Amino acid sequence: MDINKRMTCDSVHAVLNCDDILQEILLRLPPSSICKFIITSKRWLRVVCSSSFYRCYVNRWGQKFRLLGFFVCNFLYLGRPRDGFQRPLWEPALPFLSTCKEGDDLKSSGVLRKLGYFIDCSNGILLCGRHPKTYYVYNFKDKQKYPLPEPQQFYKMLCMAFIVEEYLDDAICYKVIRAKCECKLKVRNTVSIETFSSKTGTWKQSTLTCSTTFALRPRTVAMVVKRIVHWFAMWGNLAIYDPRFGDRRIALVKLPAGGLSHEHEESVLGESSDGLLQYGQSSNLGVEIWVLEEDDGANSSIYRNCAQIGVEHFSM
């Protein structure tokens, strides 16, 4: 390595190892970025969650920055049979890491103990409950929980999706989708789903069809990007469902090399700053990040152009 490059690298590490300098750098990042960089390391998390950083950040960016905290996802007990894993009494069903006084008040209010397990969160709206019958939506804005009616279908194994669409007259509009996962992998090209809409207040059962055989991966939550649902599927596939147009079809996209061998604990879906689906997977060499892109000139329909959608790798 060139000695000048090494000195530059050492200088960068020296700067970032100083909490005061790191804080000054993070204070200049917009709210849309700070929430993403908070997962960089435990040290960055500690700096951002400190009371001094919060006060300085609010003074610089205003009260629009409202980071209450982080919910810890734990699917170990969610959807398990009664004779399966039992949660110890000392472990909270809905672990929450507070980052401000408002978050502390939420944690001490006792509300979280009544909501069951964490399932998903979108636009500040929380989906939680206990499979397969009890579900709640919690709105942090009005601090109210909204119980969903009991689903009509019983799915022993399932995966979920949560879509917050818009606000109408200060009322949240959302959809909750439950998809059936087969316990025994069979050759099939359909999947049963049940959708709850806050506009109708009811569950609606339907069947989605795919052009090829597939099976959804159980105990997972979909990544929703631009209201399009992306589920992990078996055999290294990604299942894509767009509920907006009434089409009852699922498209499959092959995950990047290595996606076939990894369990869902070692892979994750996310959304890039420009609204593209991201896929991350761990390996012996570290973490790889891939992005899902449409080919130039492709039609906007994800179903007709599934074969034209490619997954491209970019370096970190």
C-alpha cells in the first residue's frame, strides 16, 4: 500500500474514533439518512441515541426529527405451536430500545405489553399481535391501538405484509396481508392469502397464481417498496405481488448467487434512497448488497416484465 494512502486511511480512522468529531459529522446529515447510519455500529448507535446529540440535532433540523426508538424483531415465538418454544417471563414480547424521553414514556406506559409481538412497522404505524387470530395496529401519532377483526382463515404457517397507503381526513389507510405457507413442500403454483383493508374493515380471502411452482418462506415479513409486496420464497427465489391493480398473480425473480443456500436469518430486504429494492446476504467474505433494477424501456407492469427484471451487484 502506498504510504500516502495509508496515512490518509489512518487519519480517517483517527477522526471517526473521536466521538466529538463523529457527532459533528452526523449532525450535518438529514433525518432521512441518520436513521439508516444508526445501524452502522454500536458506537454510532450510542452517539445518535445520546441526549446531547438529540438536543443539538433538533436545534439544527427542527422538531420534524422524531426518532422514538427501535423495536427488536424476534420471530422465535411468533406463529409457533403451543408445545414449541416458550417465552420466559422476564423477556418482553415487544422489546423496545428507546432513544428519547417520549420513547421512555412509551416504554413505561405499559402499552407495549398489551400489543403482543412485533410483526412490522411502516411510516410510523406499528403492526403487532399474536398469530393466528389477534392483531393490532398502533398509531404513534394519536397513541391509539386499533384491533383488527379475527381473520376468517386459519393458517398454521404463514408470512405477512403490511402496507400503509395514505392518510385521509387524518385517518390512516392500510392493508394487512396474511399468506399461507405450506408445511410440506408440494408442487403447486398457487398460494392462499387473506387481506384486511382499513377502508372496508373486513378480511377478504383470495388465491394468487404463479406461472411456475413455488413456495413462500414461513415466519417472514414482506418488504414493501412503492406498495409492491416482496416475499422471500423457497429455492432461492423472491416472490413479487402487486395488490393495487386487482391482479391475482405472483411473479418470481431469482435471488443473486448464494441466495439459494442462505437461511432467512442471514439475508434481508431493504429499500434504497432512490426507491429500489435491495437484497443483502452474509458470506464468509462479509456482507454483499444487491439492487433490483428494471431494464431500460421496460413496461411498468412487474408481471409482464418479470423476465426482463435483472439483479445487479454493486460494490460497497
